[in-house]
Amino acid sequence: MLHDIPDAVLRRMSYLENMDRRHRSEKAPAHIRLRQIPRETGKFLAILASLAPNSTYLEIGASAGYSALWLSLACRHVGSNLITFEMSKEKHDLAQETFSLAGVKDVVTLIQGDAREYLDYYRDIAFCFLDAEKEIYAECYEKIVPNMMRGGILVADNVISHKDILASMVERALHDVRVDALVVPIGSGELVCVKR
């Protein structure tokens, strides 16, 4: 999976990595910046997602589609599909371009809108990557966990870099008897929850 990434995916990953570096060096405003995960976190997500059951895969917060490219590798590996949500019209359009140029539109569906309005309709969630505005994490967590299948995996990004904002949600997950959870110190910190 990680040793045979298609050239079109690698090219788009590189393009987005360079754009992200430029945004950070120029201190671009938060609403413009991609705020995407580092490559190591992408690999981590792809491996985790490839171990999840074969059912519904979700991503909340597509940005320009970088993390979805990593998740698309797992989808191809297990024969699943990813549904990813993005609220920003500009980032939605950039993600749409990403998926088209990378040739992953057959396994990735992009929805422009607030994922919270859709989450109640998904059952048997096998994998979910949560990387959106931090203020909605707790609400998303409470909508996702009841609808996860046994062995399903939820990963929430930025739980170390945004520790103050996310502390109560992380504590909730770590003590939630519905999941086994831990914080993995990779990238900006990933909360990994597996449905019991």
C-alpha cells in the first residue's frame, strides 16, 4: 500500500505539501491555510484505516484533500470508500481538484457542508478521521461513537497541539467504556479510539 502509491497521488501530495509549507512561512490567515497533517501522520492514518472493518469510512474536515489521499490508499486496499466533508467553499473546490487530479474520485466522495448535519444517518462506521474546527470535536465524538461498528476506529487530530481546547473531549474518550482509547504522540497528537 505505502510502497506502490500511484504517481498521480504522489504528485498531488507533493503539490499540497509545498502549498502548506508556503502558507506557513507566509503566515497566511487561518481560513486560507491548509492546516493539513504531516506525511508521517498520513502514513499512520493509512495503516490504521487499512486495519478497520470494511464498511463506512468518514472524514470530517477535508481541507484540500491531503489526508483523504492517504485514506484513499487504505480504501483501495480493503475495497471500501471514503466520504469526506468540508464546509469552506474554497477548500471544497481545492479538494475536488485534488481528487480529480489524483484519480481517486472512484473511492472518495466529497460533500460540501457541516458533517454534523449528516452524521446521524451513518451506521456501521468502520473508520472516521476527525480534523475540523476543534470546537465541534466533542459533538462529533458523541454522534460518531454510537454508530461505530465493533472494531471501528476513530482518530481525532491535534489533541496535543490543541490540548487546552480538547482536554475534556480527550478525557471523555479515555474513560468511555464504549471504546479503548489512547493518545499517540505523532504529528500534532492523535487520539485513537477503537469501538469495543
